[in-house]
Amino acid sequence: MHMFYNILKSIAIRKKFFFFLVIQLVFVFISINECNAVYSYYNDNMKDIKKIIDVNNTMSFDIKNSAKRKNIQDINVDHITEFYDFISNNSKISEKGGYIYRNNILGLDKNFLSFYSFPISKGRNLTKDDYKDKNNLPVVLGSNFEENYNLGDTISIENKTFTIIGFIKKDTKFLQEGNIFTDSLINLNDYIIMPIYFYDLNDIDKVSFMKSFIFNKPNTLTIDDLEINEKIKELSLDYVVRPFNDIMKLFYNSTKGPAKIKIINSILLLFITMSGLVSSAIVSLLKRKREFGILIALGASKKSILLQVILENTLLVIFSFILSILQFAFYGRYLYNGIVTVNLNITNLFITVCILFIIIISISLILLIQIFKFSSKELIGGI
């Protein structure tokens, strides 16, 4: 108890310096989390996408002059419908389909079911037979609905009644609409997956639907073999058929420069902050030689002084750790116009805490061993 009192008293005496060290540590934690966010974006996001599709063989329709096509009047929807008919009935392509998001609803056309099957935790997935009767349509719900709904329950959506046939596994992710990449894929925990019919969509939704239409190119065939480009040219559409991997590369290349700059800045900030932290710790101990000399003269053992310094540094790291958690809990940060989100990564933060704790304690031990080589008289005299 007496040692704890001495620790609090020591911190109170050097409260400004203690606060300065805490701020330095918080900056270290922020820098490491930002570096981790950028790294995770370019690695984990790619892994998640590869779990859903074969990025090399999956093809998508990119729009050449999308920036110029701002109004639905600029697009011939009849040609888009004809192109949909052509793709849907192309016997050379077995895996294909489109989807569309509206609020928390993910609509799938019948063809998409041959392309991808959502992992189910309870019940079953949608099948092509579910599209036969428009008056009796089923839905599959995200995992968060399981608390309030059961298989066989009905829900009302836009004045229509749907029967629940299944629930998706927790934290299942899926592609953004239009194959646009942002900070992550969409988590379907709060989504309703339901059948849609392309021909029942309004003109705007038909355009959005085709931007999300994807298909798998057979390995033995080329795009020319599928006659898709000829049809695009015939209908005067602005579509360009691209492998999904190429679209991903275009997006990642556009953010590569800012990402590198951010990583370099974070590393520099980390190096500067770490250097300042180590220097501050050294200066702090050297300035306390007189204090240590007095404690030894009063009968304190070197072990007790060493333990006190270790506990002081432990409080320093723990306090910084708590502040960092609060900072990330109440203040989400976004980089690159919202592309990469920096949130708290508790695992990385804990590892960082452990590493910094070891560094600080090691420095303290080395300095104290050197300091303890002097007698109490020499320490009190300021040598």
C-alpha cells in the first residue's frame, strides 16, 4: 500500500511529463492502427472477394463513358433489355446473373442462383423453383433476424407477403452494387434476400441491375467465342467486358499512391514518436537520480525502487491503452475520401502495448542498473 502511495505521489509530481508520455503513446497506437487499416484493405478485402468469385474468370460489364451518362434519358433501356435477353439465353454461359440493392434488400434474378449460393445457417437457400409463383415468394434473411423470426413466418415488404425459408450465416459478405469497391464488402447480417424479375424492374433499376451483372467465362472459350462484344456493338451500348480481376486492379491502382503516402507518413510518425518516447523515458529516469539516492539513504531497497519504476511504467502504458480504446470507440476515422476506414483493432493494439511495455521496461532496467552503481551519497549529490 505504501508503494502504491509512492507511485501515485511520483506521478502527481511529474503529472505534466506523465501526460506528455501518455499522448506520445496514444499517437503510436493511432499510427499503428492506421498502417494496419491500409494493409488490411489491400489484403483482407481481396481474400474476401476471392471467397465469393473466381476473380480471373468472372466477367463484368464496365461502362466506358459512365461519367457522361448522368440521366436515364441518355440510355436506351430497350437495348439493355435486349442485351439481358441475349446474355440470359446464351447457352455457352452456364454461370451468370445479376443483383440489385434497395435499402436493406438484396434482389437476385433467377440466373444468379447458378452462379453463387449463400451459406445458410438454418433452412434453405433460394432455388429456381421459387421464381415460378410471383404470388408466393420466399425470402432468406440475414442472421440478425433470427432473434425475432422463425422459418415459415411471413413478412410484408412493399405491400407483398413473403415466407421466410432460411437464414444466412452470420457475417456473410457480398459484393457492392455495380461491382464498386469501397472500404469493405457488404455485410448481410441485416439484409433480406429475395427474388426479383428483371422485366418487372423500372428503367433506372434495369440500368443498375446490368451494372451488377456478372458471369463466368468458360476456360475453353474467349469473349469473342461468346459473341458478347458483337452484341454490344450491335446495340450501341457503352459496355466493356472486363475480367473482375482487371476492375479490381483499376480501383486498387487508383488508391495505391495515397495508400503508400499514408503508410510512409504513419511509419515516420511512429519512428518519431517512438524516439521521443524513449528519449523522454531516459531523461525522466536520469532526472530522478537524486530521488533514488534519497530513497536508498532512507532504507529503501534497490529492488523496491525497481519495482516502483516498473509499476509506474505499467500504469503509463495501461492508461494510454485505455485512452486509445476510447479514442477509437468514439471517433471513427476515414482515409482517402472514405475508401479505407480506420477502426479499433484490439488485437494489434494489445500486441503494440506488449511490445512498448517490454521496450520501456528494458530501457528502465538498463538505466537503473547503471544508476545503482553509484552510492546514495553520489546520487543525492547529482552525479
